[in-house]
Amino acid sequence: QVQLVESGGGLVQPGGSLRLSCAASGSISSINVMGWYRQPPGKQRELVATTGSGGIFYYADFVKGRFTISRDNAKNTVYLQMNSLKPEDTAVYYCYMNNLGSASWGQGTQVTVSS
């Protein structure tokens, strides 16, 4: 019922920046949570950041001060601005929505940080 379409991944040098976007469509409640997870090579998926429709934000400790999550409720779109990227940020990044207790996931987008 909910579809998530991501864009913005790619290859970037250490210290560089990328901006990820995720647009949601379908049957969406006005009260929901959207966010980003990531899965580095050989590791488990981990939470990066989330934002509720009321404007509340959460960040994992390892990205505080470098990443910024934002959303446009009118467009049902969430963004992740990533600055000062490090090689350990290399991962597949997944968009996430919790909509009335039902979870939806994007297909994932590869972010590679390397010189």
C-alpha cells in the first residue's frame, strides 16, 4: 500500500557530501515516522536517523553533527543531508516508514566513501 522511492546515492571522496531523498506514495496516515537505516558490508542493519510528522528528530550517536534529516509533509518526502563523510559511512542506505504500525522499506541505495 505504501511505496518508497530513493535517490541520491553514489561515490564520494572522504570529507565530501551527499543528499539522499525518499518520496512516499500510497495510503499514508497523517501521523507517521520516516527515517533512514544503513547496512555496512558484513554488518547488521542499523538505525541512522528518524523524524516524525510532528517535527521530532532522532540521530544515532555516530552521525550527530554530520548528518541532518528533514521532511516535507506536503510531499511525503524525507531527506538525509550527509556531510563530512567517512569511509566507515560506506553502506547501503534504506528509507523507512512506519505507517499506522505497518513498516515499509525502500529498495536501498549504495553510498561509497573512498578516495
